[in-house]
Amino acid sequence: MDVVTFGETMVLFTSESVGPLRYVTRFEKAIGGAESNVAIALARLGHQVGWVGRLGDDEFGLYVRNYIRGEGVDTSRVIFDKNHPTAVFFKERQAGRESKVYYYRKNSAASFMTEHDLDENYIAQAKYLHLTGITPALSSSCRDSVYRAIQLAKKNRLIIVFDPNIRLKLWSKKEAGTVLTDIASQCDIILPGLEEGEIMTGERIPEKISETFLQNGAKAVVVKLGDKGAFCATSDNEEYVAAAPVKQIVDPIGAGDGFAAGFLSGLIRGWSLRQAVALGNKVGAFALTVAGDVEGYPYWDQVDPGLKNEEVFR
């Protein structure tokens, strides 16, 4: 297996019409979750991926599992919880502005994940462990699970890739900064956004953010800069990588997870850090062109032809 990831995936209801949810009568149903987004995007790019999660033993739980499995992701370690429900969230569409999101995830099945839900033999099959900062924010047992996953990954010599993915609706900025900085110090590659980097390091420019993470033990850092591309750094080298062009942005949701998947895909293929970052930019750009969390992620045959003409991939 190339990558194993775990976290909460919810059922997403997106309003068909624009305006406050109190006036909406129709919704489209899909799924949403950073870790499963990455897993699906990687599977479309041709990789073997496993997603571990805890879902309610209910119709929504079956829907989430079936959706992810249908995208070619291994879900054999999904646990169905008879006592707690699958979480849901709603997306309110707003004209000319980014959608507003409402979460209903308190006491969800995923928040009761424990370190005992993790199968060492399953994790040991993979080359990479992908983690986000959302999971440790859900509960103390989820936080323990993240630390346990890191222990198992180190024991079995996986490369640990950590996307802070800070959600301030789940915890305070201070707590997020403290916990996620500690987690980052135990991971190999860190993928913060600029604001996340500032929360975790107190620095405001990519070079300083990267320097702090590298000094704390990371082997590589990639700071995501939106339409300005990304800044990547190791102890030996640092450089900016331009964003992939996008003619029209339809929905920014899922672009960061698309970046993580493209970046991981490049690493799995044995590419240089710069090339992996460029692929991350490209996959993230695909996500911007379609509404929804995963709907815009490309298959490899959509990405591959364009790489031959781009200098960054040569």
C-alpha cells in the first residue's frame, strides 16, 4: 500500500439554491472529510490507499463507506459504531462569496475513535502515513490515536506527512498551536498554509515558518500560498514553486487536500521535492474548477499529458 490515512468523514448536504439555509428546501448529498478527500484523490491518480475511520452504524455511515470504497480506496479497517451517529454538515451557498459551512459533529462516531482502532499490521503495509490536525481536535481519544499512529509509523519506518488543517471551530487558536506544533515535531514532512504556519510558529513569512519547523525536526516543509503557489524547503535547499493557472474558480473547498494528494503522488513516484510540489499545485487547481469536495479531483490520464510541456516537471 502507498498511503494510509485516518480521520472523520461526514455526510455533506449542499443547498441547491443561494441564500440562508432557513429558506432552502432542497439539498444535494455527498461526503466531506480532509483525509478521505486525500485518499480519493490519490486513488484517482493511480495509487493504493487505505482510509481508516469510525462511522455510525446507520444509513449515513454505510453511505460514506460505500462512497469512499467506490472510489477505489480500501475501507477494510472502517469501524461501525452502534452507539454514536455519523456526523453531518451543511453548506450554505452565498452569491459572490465563499460558501458558509455548518457542522453537526458533536458526539459523532468518529470522535470516539481510540488508539485501539488502529491496526499496526495494516499501517505497516504502507510507505506513507498521512495525518491532519483535524483529528486531534475532535476529542482526547482521537488525539491519543494520532500519537499512537505516529508511534506505529516510526516503528515500521513509514514517512509521516502532516497537514495542520487548522479548524478554529473545533478548538482555540492557542490550543491548536500548542498541540499541532508538538505533533509536527514528530513528523517528517509538514504542509501548512500561511496562516497555519503563523499560528504554529509565530512567523509570517514562508522562509521563517519553514526554518522553525526544520529546526524542530522536520525533514521537509511546504508552505501553501494559494494563488501564489507554494514555498518548499529542506535543510539543503529552498524555493518557490508557481501555482498552476486556473481560468475560473468555482469552489475552493478541497483544493488543499488535492494539493496534499498531488504532492504525495509525486513523492511516491520518486520525483524531486520541487516536482512533487508542482504536481500538488496542479491537482489542487483541478479541484478549484468544480463544486464539491472531491468532484474535481483528476485521474492520472487527465494530468499526465500536460506535464510533458511544463518546465517544472522536466
